Amino acid sequence: AQKITQTQPGMFVQEKEAVTLDCTYDTSDQSYGLFWYKQPSSGEMIFLIYQGSYDEQNATEGRYSLNFQKARKSANLVISASQLGDSAMYFCAMRAHNTDKLIFGTGTRLQVFP
Amino acid sequence: DVKVTQSSRYLVKRTGEKVFLECVQDMDHENMFWYRQDPGLGLRLIYFSYDVKMKEKGDIPEGYSVSREKKERFSLILESASTNQTSMYLCASFSYLPGGSSYNEQFFGPGTRLTVL
């Protein structure tokens, strides 16, 4: 069965510092995709970054990067130079190539303080 | 830009009422999803649909049904609302990219926070 695990219910980081949000996954599929979403207090889910299982380089999108370690089945999100507006819930998710469904982790609440 | 809209941001209903949550997307996506989100549990899939009049159960379909009469609209129905259905409900849609990529960003609506008294 496929599973996403986020072991950090909450994280604190000071403004301008970098922070890593952990995500491990479990799948027997060879082809899959990994996603990170941000959910501010307003509730909408905002797509941040995607990593394909065959991508050789770690994905980057602005201040977001994904530290993909395939052998360890981890896909940690790194946010550089944190901003107050980064305070939100962050969800890691996975989709196998031959399915329509996204499997989500339980989320990590990030709080950025001045 | 893809837009997914949900009929209400906040909804309060009484136990036993029939509740309709509506979701509309404007990008001609084939696939649409309903999730519920609860603290500590993340997002759990209730139902999804990959075409008009087609539906499949997700992980927690009990107590819910869905309707997809038109491609752009996917409705979630609580036949007889109960207090344990108090939750945040999120609708999402996506369309497959050519080439068989596993990339398919799901676009989410703003969510409906339902309270059942």
C-alpha cells in the first residue's frame, strides 16, 4: 500500500532562516510523482513543487527545493530565506503513475517568527 | 488560470439534513475529487470521478454520495448529515498531460467548512 509520512506536526523557524520539512513515502511502484502543497489559514491548497521518480535532479521553484533521496524514499521540502508569509500547513503527497489518486500526508504546521 | 470554485466557504447544518456541496471547474478537466480534511489526519479521499456520470469510491465513502451530470460540476451529497461529518471539504480537479507523465497538479477549490449541529 502507498503511504506518505510526515513526522513533524509543527515546526518553528526564524525569519530569513532555512527550514526543512520532512516527508517519507512508501510505494512499490517504479514510476510516481511527489508533490508539496501549502495551505494558508484561508484554506486553499497551493501547489508548490513536483518531483518525478525518474527525475535525476532535485526540483527547485524559487525559494522551494525538494531534497529527493530515492533510495531512502524521502522527499523533504527545503524553504530558504523564510518569510512571515510562509506560515502555513504544508502537505506532502504522492501519485503513482498508473492511478488517478493523490495520497496525502498528515501535514506539518510551519510557523515563521520575526 | 485554472479555477475551481465551491458553492460555500462556510456551512452550518443540522443532524439529519440532506446537504449538497457543489464544485465547479472551468478548465475542462476530466478528473474531479472530493476530500475531507481533519486535524492530524491530512486529506482523505471521499470520491472521485474521471468522466461524466462515472464515479469511484475513495478511502472514506461511507455516508456520502456524489453526482457528476456535467463535466464541469461535481457534487458531494450527505444524505443525512451527522456530527462526525463536521469537517473541511476540498474539491480538486486535474487533466492528464500528454506523454503519460505522473505529473498532474491537482487544482483545489477554496474549501467548504461544514459544521453539523
